[in-house]
Amino acid sequence: MQHLFTINSKGRVEIDPAALGVAVYRKLWNRDKSKSKEKAISELSYIYYMCDYKSFVSNITDNDDKHREVCRMVFEKDDYNADELIKECIELYKKDIPISVGLLEDAKIGINTLRQYFREVNLMEMDEKTGKPIHDAGKFSNNLKSLADNVDNLEKLENKVKRDTETSTLVRGGREKGMFEDIDD
């Protein structure tokens, strides 16, 4: 996995020069005519935070909630509308995400759905016709018991993804792979 964008210690996006070799990212960069490229950097930051599993907002699994949070962080407002070029950049960025990262994102969505279920289920809710509870307290209790296993498995998957993505770009001696090192002759 090529790391075209990273976040430095000051929270600003850093762009690997290889990213500007990709037409859609180059188009985004070049449309900002300013010398500082502040708008392009902000838009690339938006893309990074919306898509990258290492982003500290990656646990926000609802896209609308994540969008609002990222907009507040990057643009200091929550009404930014991503145009077609930004959406195209996001789609390309997502294509470079390994399947294990996609599975991790899916697992987080599942865990957050369980969280919502536990928050919203009303064990006292009764069926109007039968007068019996709508929700089975035993099933609720069993789901609750398995929750720790789910969280442990999520943490294991997160650690596997970290190992896979951190070591996939390194070769012997800790040197990073060149862009074309995996291509067979």
C-alpha cells in the first residue's frame, strides 16, 4: 500500500511527490492557483481523514457524522460540499485500501450497530396484542456476554491490519519499497 498522504506531527497533510503523478490528485493540486496551496492541502486532508483507517476519526462509521467532524477539523465549518473531483479522489483513494482494511471498517460498522442496539433496546416494551415482552432478555444477555469477544476480535483485526500495512511497504534493512519494486519483469 503506497502512502501518498500522511499527517505530520502538526496535523497537516504531507503529500508524497508520487501522488502528483496520479492525474486526479494532480488536477486537484493544480486547480489551487495560490502559492501556498492551502485549499489543495485542506481538500487532500479531507480525503485522508474521510478514507484512511489510521485517521483518528476512523472509528466514526456513519459517513454523515464523519463528514461533519472532518469538515469542522479541516475547514472549521461543517457545511463543506465535496465536488465531483473530490469524490473522484476519494474513490481512487479507496481502491488502494487492502481487503483487510475494508474488513476492519466493516467490523467497526457492525460493532457500532451493536452499540446502538444496546443503547436503544427497551426490554420493558410489550407486544400490545399478546402482552408479552417484544425483546428477549435472555438473547440480550447472551449478546452482552459475547460483546467482550467481539471487542477482542476487533482489536486483533486492528493489530493484524497495522502489521500488514506497516510491513508491506518495508523490505530488508527497514528500507521502504520503491514504487515499482513489486512489478515482475
